[in-house]
Amino acid sequence: MQSIKKLFAKRYPAILWTIVIFILLAIPGNMIPSEATFSISNFDKYVHISIFFVFVLLWSFYFAARPEESKKLRKWFFLVFIIACLYGTAMEYVQKYFIPFRDFDLYDILSDVIGSLAGYIAASLIFPLSKKVI
């Protein structure tokens, strides 16, 4: 368990996940299976929520592992949340203008924000701000 904490305390998992999100959201639309394949209504919205939840958690874990005072750590968590929301929104514009067979979807942005907010709340609960986490 301690080795897992040490791994996630490094920035590489968070950077790798950030790249994975870019790759997933940059796949041309004709290469993505249809929702009928998954037989779950709005499956892509759940994907957006999940990937941005993990994004915020990984970056929050990295910042929680640093020797920061709790007030500054809370600011880092909030900054990660804001960056996640901006990243999700920016990727929708990238899909609209640069990725074939993909389009802009406000509900995808809403899903990104929901996932980011859930990650922010989870990080605030998982990493107590009154003491050092790792």
C-alpha cells in the first residue's frame, strides 16, 4: 500500500492520465463504437464524468503528497478543479474544429464539470487538510 502511495505522490500518473484523456477525446468519431454497442443510455456522459473524476483525484493526490499548509492545499485542489473544467471545455472545441466526425456537446462539458466537482469533493474528503497525507 505504501508503494502505491509513493507512486501516486509522483506527478507521472497524473501527467499520463492527462495524456490519456487527450487521446480518448481526440479519437475520430467514426472509430468510436456507437452507444447501441454498450446498451447504456448516455454512456459517453458517464465516460466523461469518470475520466475527469480520476483526473482531479490524481492531480490532488500529487499535491496532497507535497509539504503544503492546509490553506494552500485547499487552493491547489480548487485550481485542479478549475483546470479540469477548462480542459474539458477546451477539448470540446478541439473536437468541434479539429477532430473528424466529432462535434461540440454542451452535455459533455456538463459531464466533465460534474466529474471534476465529484473529484474535488472526493479529494477534499480523502485527503484531510489538517494534517500531512503521505
